[in-house]
Amino acid sequence: MSVAMPSTLSLNLRWKLFRAIVGFVGRNLQSGERLRPIDLARGHGLSTQAIRNYEEAGILPAADRTPNGYRTYTPLHARALRAFLALLPGHGHPTATAIMRAVNEGAADEAFRLIDESHAQLLDDRRTLQAVEHALRGLEPTEPPRPGPASGPHGASGPDGAFIGSLAEKLGIRPATLRKWERAGLLSPDRDPRTGYRVYDEADVRDARLTHQLRRGGYLLEQIAPLIDQVRTAGGLEPLETALDDWRGRLAARGRAMLSGAAELETYLGERRRDQRRQASRTAG
């Protein structure tokens, strides 16, 4: 049901009243008096406590207070919240928090440095993925080791796999290199119960060949270790292909999220500059 304006008000007066109301609301929105914690929280599925926590963490600029002590926010705070939430998927919570804190403290260069570090980490992850894919392409399918008569450590094979000498020869490396890889946790051969010699089963041969490929690509042993762990967790090279597809998808999603975060952050930076100019103009006036 609509309520009619009193008939004594002229059309001109109604228009003036409407403009006054709109101007009052607009000024309040610009100053932040009309934005409460719930106003910021509602649009993003957050709690009002989360908004207060974000302010205390420096993610949002400090809010003004009413005479009664209630927080009042502005559209600038809403823009800061959007920028932070957009930065989260690409940079993670700690880095996104540090970026927003730096911006709100006026340290834009520090914020840009943090963003550069995230991009450098993403590039490093992409290079690691490419190295693993290259290494896997260089691996030919191997036949399971065939049981054979036990011989010395430099013989062809033991009862359940290959001895160190034959494996080293197949890879074109020295047996000492295989021992070094074992000490680094990259290989875990069993011992022949009768002779004590190392026996490399099919999984060990696979890990040795993958390690060899990555070492040829310039990777350090400590960089190779987590990749070998992924192969073992996946249960071999074929299941790892699915893991690599997931990995590739996550990297692409991170890259897109960084683009979205950068766009929202640039919008927030622009709004901050305009807000600072407005405040300077009011002070000068």
C-alpha cells in the first residue's frame, strides 16, 4: 500500500525534498555512516565478527565510531573487502592479508613485492610441473624384474629384483650415485636376506629412472624428493598422470585468480586515491 504525500505540498517542494533525501543518503554513504558491519558481511556470506576481525588485522581500513561506540563503514571499506576476497584464491590468506595491510598502511611498494613473490612461486611451480612431465616422457615402460639366481652386488639380479651394479649400468651412472640417492630418501631398496646386498624392485627402478631424468634437468635432490613422494602416493606413473592433470588445472586456476585479484586491488587503489583527494579538498576548503 502506498502512502500519498500531503496535498498541501507542491510538486516543486516534493522534488526539493526528494533531492535533499537523496543527497543526505549519498553523503552518508560516502562518509560511511550508513554502512554497518552487517552491510559488509551480508553480501559475502560472512559474519559481522569476521568483518571486525578483518579490520583488526589491517585488511580493512580503520572504521569510524559513532558517539555510542558503534563501527561505521564506507563504500571504501566495501571495496577493500572485495579486493581481499579476490586476492585469497590466488595468494592464500597470509599473503592476501599482508598485501591489504601494506596497502592500507600506504606501503604500496611492499604490496607489489608480495604480489611479485606469489607470481614467482607460481612460475616456479609451473617449471617444476614441466620438468616432471618432461621426465615422464623420457621414461620408457619397464618390465617387472624377473627372479634370477642370487649373485654379487654387481651381478644382474637378485631373487626379487636388480642388484646395484646392473641398475647403475643401465642408467649410465656409478653405484655410489644410487647409494647417495638412497641416503637422500629417493630410493628404498630391500636387502637380500642371505647376502645383505641391495635389491631394487620395480618401484625402485622407476624411482631411480625418474630421479636420473630430473637430475639431468638440473634439479637438486631436495627438489626431487617431494616429486618422488607424489609418484609413490599415486601408486606409479600412470596414476600420476591424473595427478599432473589436477596439478596443471590448479596452476591455471591460481593464475586466473591472481588476475582477478589484481583487477579488484587496482580498483581499490584507485578508490583510495580518490578518497584521499576528497579528504584533502575538504581540509583545504
